[in-house]
Amino acid sequence: MATEIAQRIREIHGVADVHMHQVVNVPKLHIAVDQSRARELGLTQQDVANSLLVSLSGSGQVQPNYWVDPSMGISYLVETRTPTYKLDSIDSINGLPLTSPQTSGVQLLSNVARVERGVTPEVANHTNVQPTFDVYANVAGSDLGSVASQINLLLDEYRAKLAPGNTIAMRGQVESMESAFFRLGLGIMFAAVLVYLLMVVNFQSWLDPFIIITALPGAFVGIVWSLYLWHTTFSVPALMGAIMSIGVATANSILLVTFANEQRDEGKSAFDAALAAGRTRMRPVLMTALAMIIGMLPMSLGLGEGGEQNAPLGRAVIGGLFVATLTTLLFVPVVYSLLRRKDAAKATAE
């Protein structure tokens, strides 16, 4: 099944260097001893094994002998074996001599055994005692996430055919990628929640922080839009850029809402305060966003050796801040004027 899976994976676009680590079909010669015939000739299974071991691997494996150089005092291993070039066929193996301490004669291997051809594993691995087959593959011309999703669909077909006790698991960089994405996703979510709660404490209100974070959907839209236009996939640098753009967008939105609250304290209506905040704070908001966008532009182009590694970070920041800035200057004042107008009407009624 592992060989079949490897063959199916080779057909997936973006996959390269697919191979199975374990070699399971190495040719072998199996020597089957006829023990009844061997006993008639005065040989045992051990005698046959020792004789073959001496002929094929050398006498040093069974009876090591050493010669000591009298002049230097250095010992050298001395062994006898059949020259490899003389074992070039099954007939030559059948002609190997067999001896036994109990008999004085010499028998040929063909008299007591037959040589059979077969295959055997050359590389074998185990995980928790169970045999394991590893199929390795690299990614070329595509992203890891899309290739991994196609391989998972393929593996789901074979998981349904597995015998009880067998499992198929995908490991490697896919595990690191999924773990990093999951943790960064949680980080973004908890950061948004914690920032919201912190603003609730600072503003002593649940409404103002909600108005501030209405700029964040625009940042997410800009990030996705930017990565799509640049034909860039989501990655760890891209998510880091998303966190940066969200932070700057939140800071700009806080600046606008704070100024609008100051205008309302001076007696202006919610609409007039939002309009004044958008008009007055447009310059500092644009300066902050443009400084970050221009600073990230060289990184987003991926120039130089290894520049593509951090290019998604710059692209995510540029797209996120571009749309988040428009949302902060156009959408947040509208939300502020609507929600604060209802809040003021409710306070007047009470």
C-alpha cells in the first residue's frame, strides 16, 4: 500500500522527490537445509551455518585467529574466506564445502540444501514495535498548504481500507505549519479580546471600544485582498504582518474616537463630533499609515537574495493598513455618529 500511495502522490501537482525510505524488494538467496539428509551425512544445522559463515564472511566471525608481529608487537586478524569473485552464480554457492567436527569428510552444500531466490527488506523501521513505512515528498512550484490538503484527501481514501491496528499519519513541516497557524490565530483572537477589554477599562465604556474595533474587519479584508493580488499564500510572516496592521489600525481608530468624544464634551452632536474628528485627525492617521506602508514597500517587493521569505509580511501590512485607513476615516465616524446618537437620545429620554 505504501508503494501505491507514493505512486499516487507523484501525480499531485507541486510535489517533487517522492520516494519511500524503506527498501522492501532487495534480492536474496534463501538456503533451505534438508535436515534429514544432513543427519544422514553427519551434519547439523549449526555445522551448515558455520561452514557457510566461514566461506562467505570469513573465519573471523566464527573462530577469530590473530598473528602477532614479533618486531612491532601488533596483532593482526587472520581469516580465511572464499574469494568473492568465485561466488558469481548459484552453482558456485552450491559447491561450497561443508565440514563437521564429528565427521572427517567434506560435503557440498548442494548435497544437503537447496538455494532459492526471493526478496527481503533492506531498510526496516519500527514505531512502538509496529513496522513503519515512510513516504517522503518535497514541495516545488506550489505552496505547502495546498499540496498537504491534496495529500490528505488521498490519504483519506486509504485510511478507509486499513486493517485494524494500522494508521496513516502526515508529518514533517505540515505539522509545524498547522501548529504555527493555530497558535497565531489564537494570538490574534486573544489580542483583539484583550485590547477590547483594556479599552473598556480606559474609556469606562463598552460602546467606545466597540466603535474602535469596527475598523478591524477592514484590516482583515485588506490583508486578504493584498495577498490575493500578489498571489501570496498565508504564512507565518503574513500572519505577523496581520498582527502589525491590526495594531496600527486600532491605534488610528482610538485617535479618532478620542477626539470625537472631546468634541461631544464641548457640546457638539454625535454627527458633528464624528465629522470634525474625521476631518481633523485625517492628517495624523494618513501620516501614520503612509509611513508604515512606504516603509514596508521594499520588503513587499521581495528584492535581493532571500527577500521572498519576508515579503508576505510587508504585503499583509500594506493591504491591511490601506483598507483599514479608509475604514477608520470613513466607516468608523459613521458608526460613531449612529451609535452615539442613539445613546444621546436614550439619555435625553431618561
